[in-house]
Amino acid sequence: MANQLDLQEQEQLDELKAFWKQWGNVITWVLTVVLLAFAGWNGWNWYQRDQAVKASGLFEALDRAAQEGDVQKTGRAFDDLKDRYPRTEFAGQGGLLAAKLQFEKGQADRARANLQWVADNASDDDYRSIARLRLAGLMFEAKQYDDALKQLDGTKSPAFAALAADRRGDILLAQGKRDEAKTAYGAAYKAMDERMNYRQLVEAKLTALGAAPVASGAAK
């Protein structure tokens, strides 16, 4: 009986050896890849958290400088933030805040440069869209209409689609393209929540162009 058990165990051991000889390298490589991927994922999460913590300190310094109206210190803080931690959300926020103060202090060129950086590099689509809307506004005031429209073309966040359409209408109207402006204003009006006060301004623009929107619930 003991010999029979020994033979069975030997057969199982031989089968295991044969299996491992055929598939051992494959299994080892698969396990290695899985473990490396898991380690990499953990490492990346740790890196992201570490970057965010460090970036938050710089952003706080930038925010304090902006509240104090110190445009030079605000600009330097943003330069540090975008150079060291460009992929954090704080970099996008910081760029918008720095550009706002720079514009208010008469540094329009620096404001535009920082807005362009946010538009091209911010990690959050909303920040990129806000930057493009503000850039379009500055370009509109400078009568750089084609450049302003290009910025609006890059506004991808659905949350800002209505505002982008409204700004597009302003630019097209300034170019004398009334029909296209009506279309843009109409898109903005439809995309805006009925409770938004800004929607009344868009309605006024449409009315001035002879395209007053039909009130919801109006008789057919």
C-alpha cells in the first residue's frame, strides 16, 4: 500500500515537473508583469499625492500674494508652480488667478501668456476651457477676431458650451456676420438653464437681431 502511495506521489510530482517545465517561464513572466504593474500603480498614486501636497503649499503662497495685490510675487509663485508641478490641478487654478491679477494691474501680455499656458497644459478640462474663454475675451477686445474664434474652438468642456457660444455670437456680430451671430446666440440660449439670469441677456441680443426666442409653453 505504501509503495502504491509512493508511486502515485511520484507520478503527481513528475506531472508537476513536466507542467512547470512547459509553462513555468510563462507563469513567472505573467506574475512579474502583474506585480510590477501593481507596484507601479501604487508608486504613481504616491507620487501624485506627494506632488499635490507640495503644489498646495505653493498655491497657498500664490493665493495670499494675489489677495494682497502683489502682482510680482503672484507671478513668481505661478512660475514656480507650473515649472515644478505642471500636472497638478493647482497649476491650472494658479494660472487663472495670476492672469486675473496681472490683467487688473495692466500686465495684459503676461496675463495672456499665463492664460495660454493654462489653455494648453492644465490637467483639468474645465480650467482649460475657462482660460480659452478669457483669452477669447481679451482677443475680442483687441479686435483679433479670428484668433478669438480659434480659442473658442478649443473650448471642450460641456459646462462652458453656452458661454462659448455666446462669446462666439459677440465676435461674429462684430465681424458683421449677423446670421451666424444669431445661430451662435440661439445655441447659447438653448444650452443655458432657464433659471440663469445671464440667459435674459442672450435673449436681449437675439431680440435686437430680430430673432427673439419663442417662450416655452407659447401657443402653437
